[in-house]
Amino acid sequence: MATSDLFPGFKSHWVDTSIGRIFARSGGSGPPLLLIHGFPQTHVEWHKVAPDLARSFTLVLPDLPGYGWSVAPAGGPDHAPYAKRDMAKILIEVMENLGHVRFAVVGHDRGARVGYRMALDHPGRVERLAVVDIVPTIVMWERIRAQVTPKTEHWLFLSGPEGVPEAEVLKNTTGYLDAKLSLWSKAGTLAAFDPRALQHYRDFFNEPNRVHACCEDYRAGAGADLAADEADKAAGRTIGCPVHAVWGSAGIPSAGAGPLEAWAVFAPKATGEAVDAGHFVPEENPQGMLAALLPFLRGG
């Protein structure tokens, strides 16, 4: 399937990095803006908002390691390279390869975790950061320990012992993926997803090495990512650049205390707003997403 049809005029790149080749698309003109997707999706999740953003920014849309068409190595010690600290370094390599040293970042779901880790670890790189429908990993685990819900149980399941969640998911990869996309959407259906994008997600998630990579991503979330957050919280480290949180009114963070209250641990001056959507804001409500993002990204 030609997902290029979803990104007319965009270029495709295979970028050599320290872990292998990362796939990315680029397009538009203006200041550089890195868009980082989440689970269980790929760079394709941005296809509804990319054309409007490309009028004001030079966009780079990579597939995270293990996702889409990017390299999917077996997990190493501490589940590298799927720890968000590792992924952040790899995406900096991608941006440098494409000529961008400083840039704004918009991340959704796992991509937002990469984005805020990048802003904490590499403060000279990120000019502005928007995080979409998440709270920090340290807060997420506090909430899960207090109460597991149908929308958060996957954190425990996918971070289980190596091979266990993989075997269960591989019994019916499309069924698992479709169930999560539906559950986390406001409508509880797949209606928000373009059939071409949906097929792309299903195709990538049907490969055993990529199911393993997704599980390693979550195992890192329960280990190295949580430890990094705990260390930064203990040291009082916060993000220096402007931060804007966007969340779905029926998204995952909306079920707990206010997302801005949650972000105070790392971004005490963060701004933010809800958009009428579930978890998949860029696809469920692209115009609402743009209205929430563009003033912030333009410096408003």
C-alpha cells in the first residue's frame, strides 16, 4: 500500500543511525518541527494535520525504532534502544542528518514520552514541546498502582516477562490492535481512522519482531524510563523550554487529576487544553488539534 498518498509532496528518507536505518518523511517550509508518533501507530498518524502544519514548518515525521519501517533490533540491557532516553538520542541523530540542530517537538503517546525525555536530557535541542494525551511516566505508574483501568491495563500486560505478552498478541495481532484503537477512541470504534492508515498500522503490527519491539518499549517504560523520571524528580530537574499539553476530553489522562497538575513535576509553567477527542487526537479531531497547537508553536 502506498502510504505516500497520505503525504503528497513529502520526501521519504532512510536515515543511518547508531542502531540502523530509521525511516522518516519530511515536507513543508519554515522552522523545523519534529512529530513523534505513539503506540500502536507509526508516522502515518500525522497525515490529517501534516498539510496544515507544513504551511508554517519544515516537518520531520520519523517511525520510532521498532515501529513502522524503522529498524527493529532485539532489546538489549535495560531494553535498549527502546528506553525513551535511547530513542531521544536516535531521533536527534535523524534531525542532525536532515540538517536540524534545534527544533520544536510535538509528541503523541509514546512519542510524547520521547519528546519530554529529549527536552530534559538535551535542553539545547528542543525549542518548544507539545505533549499529546499523556502525563509523565512517573505519574502514570502512580495512577496504575492506585487503580488499573481497561485503558491502562496494557502497561502491565505489555511490560510482562519477555515472550509472554508477545505470544499472546501474536495469536491475533489485528484483533489486539483494532481493540486498542477502538477502546481508546472517544466513539469506541475505528471510524476515526482512514482505511489506508489503519491498514498500515495492521501491517506493521503483524510482524513478530515489531510486536517484540512494542513490548520492549513498554518494558523500558516500567524500568529505565521510570527510573529516569524518578532521578530527575529527586534532583528537581524541569524542562526549560515552553511546554504545552494537549489531551483528549475523553482521552487516557482525562480520567485522573488534571493533566496540567500532573505535568507540574517536570513543567511547572506548562500551558494546556483539552480537545474534543479520545486518545487519538490527531486523527479523531485534526482541526481541534491544529487549533490547540498552532498558536503555541508560533510563539503565542
